[in-house]
Amino acid sequence: MMFSTRRRLGLAVLILASLAFWLVDHALTANLRRPAIFSGLSLMTVVLLLTLFNARKKLPFLPLLRASTWMQVHIYAGIFSVVLFFIHVGPKVPHGWLESTLAVLFLGVAVSGFVGLGISRWVPSRLTLSGENLIFERIPALRSAVSQEVENVVIDSVGQTNSSTIADFYEKKLRPYFAEPRFIFSHLVGYQKPVLRLLSEVEALDRYLNPEEKAIMTQVTELIRAKNNLDMQLAGQGLLKGWLFVHIPLTYSMIVFAVVHGALAWLVH
Amino acid sequence: MKRWLQQFSFKKSAYERPNQTWVCGRTCSGAGCLVGPDAQGNCRATTECRPLRKGDRWQCTRAASQGGPCPDGPLPDGACCRTIPKCIPLRGLRSWRGLASLGAFAVSLALILFVFGSSRRGNNFLSPGGLSASHAFTGSKCSDCHPGLEGPPARWLTGTNHLATDGRLCLDCHNVGSEPFRPHALPEETLKLLTEAVLGRKPTGKLTASLAVASLASRRHDSAAQQLDCAVCHQEHLGANHDLRTITDMQCQSCHSVQFSGFAAGHPPFPKEPFTRRTRIIFDHDSHLKHHFTDAASAPSAPTSCVSCHEPDLKGASMTLKPYEVTCAPCHDDQIKGKGAVKIGLTFIGLPRFDDRSLTGKFGIGQWPEDAEQPMTPFLRLLLAADPKVLSAMGTLGEADLSDISKTDTAKLAAAQTVAWGIKGLIFDVVTRGQDELIERLTKSLGRQLTSHEQESITAFITSDVIRTAFASGFPRLQDEVINYRTKGEAADTELMPSPPLAKATAVKTAPPDVRVNLGGWYSADASFALKYRPRGHADRFLTEWMNLTVDTNKTALPAVAGALFDEVAGAKAPGLCAKCHSIDSKPDFRVNWTGRRPDRMEHKFTRFAHSAHVSLLEGQGCQTCHSLKVTADPDAFASAYKPGQRDAFIAHSNFGGVTQTSCASCHQPAFVRADCTTCHNYHVGRFQSSILKSAGFDGKALAPVAK
């Protein structure tokens, strides 16, 4: 199925389901029949369906549809749960501590989900454009290798050129850059000025170098760019994985509160 | 030239396992071992390879990704020569995420358990929201409204009480009638009748899509039989500013068999004859407007508009009558005081004429005024009836003519004698004992205790001197005769006493006896042997209280006498002319309507209307904008509802036509003036006092409802 067709189908089902539930809620409200019980149970069911996506990921060996299909269901069911939430809560702000906390948790889960969806649509293309695609787990080791390599090049340059110009420059400007991930936030927002400033300093050094030193400095510049890509990959992939640190813990917390809320509502209604 | 940092050949790079909980502590430095930590996070590194013996030689088996076989090779004993230093394994990213999730779950669960174990915190935390301002004082704990939610929340689940709101608790403070949980607080039978009355009606407008959808889940199929808890409509826990009475038109119609979209679109038309009850005060607007107010003699005193006689009540809701002095007195006060009337006074006690020729000897009645010719008034009969012997004698006599009794009819002679001595005894007792004697006799005859107000009113403060004066000349030896009759049983022979001569005419002009009491009071005419009462004018207490006491004859001990008395005081020509304007009902209950309709704060009708809010909107026609005078061919139509003997209040012929729904809908429509159901309709209907008064006892302990 083509992506556009899949999206249209998903949106159509979402809109129809939302409309149907809104109408049922409207009919129940108009007839003083406790619509919150219906919309609450529906919302709980959808939330449990959404959590099954995580369970599905832990059971990769079972033939339970493709993960991408689950992802699509998760996205549209997530949007549907937000619709159900607003049908359930209505045009008012929750009052009690339990319900206010639950509402904040739900909105936190929903907002983090939407943010995650946006990140998963926006970051990968930027990472592809950035340069070599790297496995996230390998980035620390690669950064260490690059750091080691640039240090070797700089040390060798002293013997080769009988000059400490590059070594001094490395010591002053480049060692902190290679020692750890840098400019992470700038990479996240697509702000390249910090690294360009560093490269311009490298370029400014060029006039004081002889041809041999210039050749060595070219190697160093390549390693600066490689380190920049490493930082970019770390920032981007870290973001791709980091939003789940908000989304999933909030979900667990929300489920606890939702179960208590649901049980009380069922018993007291 | 672009540099590629990653190697994907199995000989050049290790296989990554991001799902594992622990990773090698030296991964960051690029020197992570291939074995990696175990599931518990312990480092398992020993040597870089496990040498393999081939023939008599040990060969290095270090992986290609780690650099392949090392140049030093295995030791002679087959051990690897390159020992890997132990590391401190690190948690993987997924593991941290799992820990964060578990932590969030645990913290949430701990918070919930903490709250469930604490009564006060549990109540505060689990409350779904603040109570409305009107219930704020009850919000100290959940069990105030939910009987099952007593104590800490953990106990709720093990308790036996129902956890839901109990509407019966609402009734501790709110009174909405005897059937509070029925729709409209009405009995099932009444609801069924109301439903049947509208089943044939079809709404004139189309249902909106919204209402059509809502009707799919309508309650109307079982509406008459169902019970509705207070919380169905009154939603709590929505904050201090929430109005508990908030309800939509669709919600109002959820039980209704015939639904419509709005007041201006489908609301049933108002009834053409809205006044199902005749007016309490008999006032024919038609004849007054057409004839009396235009009459030259009355015109100066006549009202000039509706508001000359009508005014809004204190709440501005109903229109009420202004006081008598403003409305009727200018034209009718003299009539009521008896000006020009044939019958000005009312005979309270009058002496009848007895047959003196038959009542002789052992049937003697002693001294008796020769000129006594009064009929036995109902008042006298009532007073005599207090004595069982006299009551029996009056029964024997029936309607017999006391002045002509056959000598051979000894039973009637004896009865007449008993009645005569009863009258003399009555006068003697009242003269000697005064008002107490009257009250005792009336209490016995009416069959119930009289209130102070009633005692004062029905005796009109009569004194023994008045009675003595009225009958002294007819009974010169009253005391001796009555004592002898009562103590010795000696009935003195009949002796007719001539009336004293009338005073000679003098230069001083003496006014007639009834004129001498122009302001009202007791009097007696010369030689008439009748004690009379002249009403003091409008709202005379003597007349009104006697009418009140006898309107329902079944509530008296002597219905026949009470009925005659009522006819005497409420007759068309009776002094005071009370019944000329004050209608008398026997349906729905017995009452004399002394006032026009007054707002009843206990009455909660389906429909309400605030007159004062609309007065400023009227132009030109004023009240007649809505209340148009009926044009009827029969000029007596109005009066027919009040003809003698017609005491059913619900047989009515109003002077006015009904208010039309279109006149209201001209303003009350969407985006103009409120037109929702509760603008004009009440839900809780019936007669009840909404608020229940509570008071602490004088001992300061009890705080219990006083009245419901």
C-alpha cells in the first residue's frame, strides 16, 4: 500500500471513529446517561491497545503483523485517544488532585508522543544529509578512535615539521573539541555556527603554515568534520531515543492513575 | 576525501546488541570485549581468546574484528597471553529507560497506596473536584454524600455500603415533594396521564440533527416508571462556580415523548383557555368595563387602567390585587356597610312566640314576652344545642310552628316547654356567666375547640349587659324562675308579659337602633326581643369567622344547624353582602375566598412567569398585549360560574383569552432572548417547602430537621 493511500485510509478511519464516539457521547449526555463511563471505558481500552505496541516489540518472534503496521496503528490510535480524552473530559478543566494528575500525565504522554512522531519524521532526513550514518552504540568508540587518531597526527606533525604550530593549536583549540561530544544543542536545532567558527580558526591558521604543515592540517580538518558528524549523529539519534524516556515512564504512571480513577468512577457512579 | 568511520565487515567490527541490559565498561573507549557482561552486570572478560590446539601446537583464535591472531601467540600451557583487564559494566540505554519506567510506576503506586491508607489525604486526593459553593460546607469528607466512602479509601472496597451517591442524603437539606426521585416529583399515575395527554400531539417543527441523534438514546420509553437520583441532573465536583441547576434543553426532553427543537420551533401552543379556575373574587371585568365604569355616578371613582387594581407581588412574579380600600371601596363600601339595605343587622338571639294557650299548667313556660315574634335563628339553635335535652326537644319539634301547638300533642308540648326553658336558661346563664358561657356552648355545638381569634370573632366581644338589656323587660323574674325550674323542677305557669310602653315623643330626636351603631356592633330594637349585630363594614370578623366555621358543615357536630347558619350569613341579601364578591368553594376544598389569588411560596408549578420583568416592554395596549378581553355573546357567561349552589372552583368562564405562544416567541428565540426550557419551566413541581429549617435545640445538642 502506498504511503499516501495508507495515510488517507488512516485519517478516514480516525475521523469516522471520532465522529461516531462524539455522537454516542452527545446522545448519552443529552439523555443524562453518564457518558463519562462510556468514553472513559473506551479511552482505557484504547490506551491498553497503545501499550500493546511496546509489548509487541518485546515479542519479535511472534507473527503479529509487521512492526510498521503496529506503528501506524499506534499513531492513529494515539490521536484517537486524544480525541476520546477531550470527549471524556469535555470543555472543562479537571478539578481533583487525582484527575488533574491523570490529565497532566495523559497530556504529557500525548504531547511526548506527538513530539516523538515529529522527531521520527524530521531527524532521520537531517542525519542522512549530515554525513555517514552511524550505529548509535558505536558512536562513543568511534569518537574515541577519532580523538586518538587526531592526537597521533598532531604528535607526528612535530617530528615531521620540526614545528609546534599545529600542536599548539591542537592543545589550545582542538583537544577540548575532540575530548567529548560538543555543540549537541546546536546540532539539535540545526545551528552550525560553532563548528564553522572552529573551522574558520583552522583556516586562519593556514597562512602561518608551510606546505607540509598544511597537508597535515588538511588531515586534521577532515577529522574535525568526522567528529562533527559524530556529534550530529549522537544528538539526532539521542533525540530519537531520548523522547521515549518521557513517553514510556509517563505511560506507566498514567496507567496506574487511570486504573485507580476508573475503578473509583465505576464503583461510585 | 570523505572519511568513513564505520566498518561493517564481520572481520572488522563487532556485532552490536542494544537489547542487552549491560554493556562492557570499555565500550566508550573503543576497547570493549566481545564477551560482554552477564545478565547480572558482572564482567566476564578473561583473555582475548581461547587458544585452539592443533597437533602439538596452540594457536591464537582472537577474532578478526579484534585484530586477528596476536603476534605473541598462546603460552606453552595453552593459555592466552593477553589477559583482559576487568571492567565495570555499564547499563545500556534501554535498561535505563526500563528503570525510569519502573521508577515512575513504583512512585505512582506508592503514592496511591499512601493515599489509600490515609483518611484525610485520601478524601482530598481522590475527590474528583471541588464542590459547588452551595455545598462547600458539606465537603469535609466523602461520606457526607457517599455513605460507603467512610474512613480511609482502603476500607471503601471492603465495606458493605453502596459507594454511589445516595440521593436520600440530599433530602436532609432539600425538600422537593413527597416523591422526590420520580420525574418531576410526580406520582407514576400522574405522569402516565400527562404522557397520554400529549402522545397524539405532533411537533410542528423539524427536529434538529443534534436532537435526532440524541433521541436514539432517549429515556422516554420507561420515563414514567423510572427513579431519577438527584445526581442525574445535578452534577457535582465541578468547582465552586458551577451552577448545579445547569441543564440543556435536550436533557430536559430526554424523557419526553414528544420532542421539539426549541421554543420558537415546535413548542406546543399555549392553551386557549388557560384559566381553569374561576377567580376567587367575583369580579366581572366585562360588565365593569362596559357598564359600571362608564356610568356617570361611578366614573369618578372607577379605576383607569389595570394597574389601578393590580400590582406585582414582592418577587415581581405574579400580579396580585391591591387592597380592598384601593380597588373596591370607592364604589362598594357603603353597600357593604348596609347603606340603603333592607336588612342591616343580623339577629343573633331572638325570642319566638310560643302557643300560650296550649303551654299551660304542667307545660307552663313562666313569664314570656307578649310581643316576642322572632324566628328561631341558627345562632340561637346552635347555642341551645349545647344542652342535649334541648337539642332533643328541637329535634322533636322539627319545623313545627311554636305559636300553634295542638293541646293533644303532649310530646310537642313538652318539647316546646323544654325549648322555652332552654332559651330562658341560656339568657340567664349568659347574663350571669358572660362570654364564657357562650364559648362553652359554641364549643360543644361546633364540636371542636375554638382558638382565641375565633372566640373573639364569633362573639364580637358581646357583654352580659347587652344581653340583660335586650331581654330584661320580657323576663322580670328570670332568676327565680330558672332556679326553681332547674332545682325543683317547678315550671311556672305561662304568663305573657306586656311590653313596656314606648317612650313618648320628645324634642330630642332619637335615631333608630341600627343607626345608633353605624360603626357596627350589638343592639336591640325596642320591644323586639331580638339581640342583633350590625357588621362594622368590610372584612367584619364576626361574619367572616362564622362563615369560615360553617362553610364545611361536615366538620361541625350539627351539620344541619351549621348549614342553616352559613346560609344566614352568606346569603345573597345577608348583611355585609360577603358572598356577592367572595366566592365560596366546595371543590377542590371547602373555603370562602376572602382574597384574590396570592403567591403561594410552597407552590411549584410547571410554568413560571415574571410579570414585572415584562412590564417595561409593553407598549400601547399595556396588559392587554397579552391578556385580551374575550368577546362573548352571553353577558352572563362569567356570572354562570358563580350561580347559587355552584361551588366547583374549576367551572370557570374567564373574561380573558389565553396568552399566545407566538407573542412570547417573538422575543424568546435563539440569539435574542433566552428561550431554554428552564427560563419558564420548573422541574420539581408540587406543593412543598423547598428549604428545610434546621435548628439546634436549646440544649445545644440536636441539629435535626424541623419540618419537611
